[in-house]
Amino acid sequence: MIKEIDKVAWIQIVEGRILCARSKGKDTYYLPGGKRESGEADIDTLVREIKEELSVRIKPETAASAGSFRAGAHGKSEGVRVTMSCYTAEYEGEINPASEIEEMAWLTYKDRERVSEVCQMIFDHLHELKKLAD
């Protein structure tokens, strides 16, 4: 039986670099965001998770869908998949790692091997759209 992990992620790109985060004790980077709570809408999940992880407030009225991507879940057993619904959005405040986030990094396409499988798909998509620098 395939298990699905439902996540919402924030795509923040500045000058061809995408913001990624690495959790404490992990060696792989992910897009900031996380799992939705029961009954929670995508934008509510996005606002809550980004506040928890990066200490900034997403402006919900500016959120725009950037696609949904599915792949094997990194670090999970065979048959566990993650679906990541991605959004762009403006924010208020200064980005600082919080909660379980140990490090943030602004990555380019050449850093593709440093991110999870689903994030690699997102990197490929953004590179094709010429939004992510080589």
C-alpha cells in the first residue's frame, strides 16, 4: 500500500536562487513548508509553516499556485510518496531559521543534488521556465 504525505511549500526566488532549508540533523535541503493539519487549507498551512520555520509572515492575498509535484519521500521507506503543493507569495519580516530549521541556503540549479527527489523535480521545472539560475 502506498502512503501519501501531503505537504505545502513556499517558492521564494531572488536573482535566480531559490530559498531552501535544512532541518537539524539532516543533510538534505527542502523547500520551506510542511504538512497540513487536519482540515487546513493550503494557504493556511503555508502561512503557519513559514512563520514556524522562517519567522516571517506570508501575505496570504499574494499567494499564487506554482504547481503540484509528486515523488518518493526522502528518507522514508519504499512506497511512501510526497505530494508537494507549491506557492509563491510575498512576505513581511526578516527571514531567519527557527523551530527545527538549522540552516537556510539560496541554491541554484547546480545545487540540484543537495535537495530531495520532489525538490529536484521542482528545480527541473523552474530551470525549464528560466527562473532558476544554472
